[in-house]
Amino acid sequence: MGRELTKQDARASLIRLLNTGHLLLTIGSYYLTFRLSIQLGPLESRYYLYVAALYGVLLYLFDRTYNAYLVGFMSPGDLAYSQSLSATLSLLIVYTLTALAWTRFYNIAPFLLLLLCQILLNLIWSHFITNLYFKLIPTKKTVVVYGKEEDLLRIGEIKDNPRKFSLDTYIREDALMDFQQTLEGYEAMFVIGINAALRNQLAQHCAQRGIQGYFLPDVGDVLLSGARHIQSYSVPILNVERKVPAPEFLFIKRCFDILASLLGLAVASPFMLLTALAVWLYDRGPVFYTQTRLTRDGKLFHMIKFRSMRVDAEKDGVARLTTEGDERITPVGRLIRAIRMDELPQLINILKGDMSIVGPRPERPEIASQYTKEFPAFALRLQVKAGLTGYAQVYGRYNTDPRDKLEMDLMYINKMGIFTDMMLIFGTLRILFVKESTSGIQAGHITANLSETNEEQK
């Protein structure tokens, strides 16, 4: 086991080294383009390095945000998309900053040509490095240890990656007696929904045997991950309590919300006018649709959206979730939902202070009440103000299980800060045109009852 583990570590290190080379090549190509395209005097030549360094830092941060080099877990297409989006944002930001600093807009054509070349290289590189990865690092023999049959639904996407994990053994926790012998020979392990004592033993087993352990957390795990270590005693103690953000952070966050919503409304106003006209022309109905939602501490507010459904979509008063192929959605509504235009009026809610740019998505009281009855921890997401985007929107999907969305929201609450907010804002750009992130739940599930559906209303 030790020799094989060392060999696999060396191969994984080679993949990381090659990815680092690709990143440096991207930065180097920008430096050469900038140096050849922009003529600076001898005394200003150091700015070539300064600008390239800024580009490199931004590129690295965006690559980390978008998991642009997570080979083996992401498809070649997703890798190329993430790398190309990182390069595009880095180029645009550096171009804007340097143009403002020098009070002139220099020729952008060479940089656009560079970007096209980088996108092509990213496509080629992503396929090459993915194929090399799976040649060097074979599929891992994987065991799944679970508590209930419904827990297996949470690893549906993992089953779609058979080149990474060979999920051919499933063991229920009550059938796992002598796990030291039963788990012998496995290289990876997924653990879902089992009791805490056995989970702790399996975590130690993975660490001791060099097994890659993947533990799907529960709410308690997420809360403990954000706990504060008390150092006043001779034993380690973790302090868990309600999250109270620092006043200075709330002040900065509110200032940013105001500026961002004002800028967003100014930039988006022409598109909002066209959207409003299209909605009205289709059926001469109301342009906006207001709905009561929950924000911090359960406070009610009226969230504003462009209407994407028929006027009588909920004429019987029942709060319904959106389903795949939902007949209530109008043709105009399908278009504006696909490109997120229906969400733009929420900038008004943010300006008013009902919402923030980043935070858990606001839920309808009726839906939240049903979730909370079956899953009381769902109310924990109301510790902070609701947001336009958040962890669950960036890293989850529309049809992600509400329990998993809650855990993602709690991860955000644990890590609240300026850097986290900026990371999620830029992370939102990546999912704007990802189709599955806007799809509804399966047809036939109309309420938030968890026995009917594993979906939360967006």
C-alpha cells in the first residue's frame, strides 16, 4: 500500500506541475502581448512586470474560484470554460485599471486575439490533461457506507464520474461489523448519513490506511466547522453559537450593496425596459410579480421579479414549486428565466435593504414552513439577510436537495467576509449560462414536502 501510494502521489504531483506550467504559460503570453503591443519609455519599462503580475494574481484567484484545474473531478469542457472565463475576466479588469491609470484606452485588438488563442489552447489542454490524468491515475476501487437508502440519492452526480470512482460496493452501516477487514483493499470511500461514532472511526481508518475518504456532512458538522476554539482550558473546546457578524463588516457590506445595486440598475435599465415591454406585449398582464419572502430573523418582505408565468399560475392559492417543462411559464418567461433577466428587479430590494447581494436565497413562508416541520434546522439559514446569490446558487443547482442547500448556506454563514462575498459574486458569473442551474424540479412535485421532492423553490 505504501509503495503504491507513493507512486500515485508522484503521478498526482506531475499533474499539478503540468497545470502550473499551463498557468505560467497563460501569464507569460499576456506579458509578451502587453510588451509587444504597448510601447513604454525606458523609465517605465518596469510597468510591464507590474501589469503582468497583476494579471497573474487575478488569473490565479479566478482559477481557484472556478476550480479551473480540478482535473479528474470536472469534465474537460468545464475545465476549459473555467480557465477561459478566468482569463477573460483577468484581461478585462487589467485593461480597465491600466486604461484608467494612464487616462487612455490603448488598442485592445492584440489582447482579444490573445484571448482567442488562449481559449483554443485551454480546450486542447483540458482534454490532454484529463486523458493523461486517467492514464496515470486509474479508477479508484470505491466503497460507499450509508445509513438509509435515501442517502444514496445524494451521490447521484458522483456515479456519473465512473472514470474517477468505481462505485461497485455499497454497505449499510448496520451491516458493517468488522470494518477493518471488510474495507480492506478499497482506495476510496464515501460516507453518508451514518452515526457519529462509526463515522469518526472511519475517518481515522482513512487517515491511517491512506484511503481517500469523502464524508458528506450533516448540519452539525457544518456548524462545528465554523466553531471557535476556546483556549482557556486544558482540554480542546469548540464554541458554537449564533453567528453575529462584526459591525464593520455589516457596514461595508451594506455600502457595497447600495453601490452595486445602483450601478446594476443604471447598467441594466435598458435591458429591464425591453424585458418589461416583452412581458407586457405577450399577454398584456402585469410586468412585475411580487411575492412574500423571508429574510433575516424571519422578517417578511415583498420580493420583486419580472413575471415569467401566466397571471393565474397559482389561482388556487397553493404555493407550487417550478417543475421541468412547467406549463405555467410563458414563452417570454422561459427566455428571461434562462438568461436570469427575471431576477434583475431584485436590485430594488437590495437597494431598499430587504436583501443583500450575497446571502441565502429568500424562501416563501409557506415553503419554508413545510421544510422546517420536516427538517427543523432549515430555520438556521435565517441568521443572516437573504441574498441575490450565495453558496447554494454557485456550488449547487436548482434541483439540489434542500438539506444540501442548507448546509451550503451555513458554510457561507461560517465564512462570511468581504473576500467570501467577492468570491461568490465572481463565482456567480460562471453559472449564468449553465443550463442545469436554472432547471426546475421533476414534474409531479408541487409542494415543498420532502417526501415528494428534494427541491427548494428558487
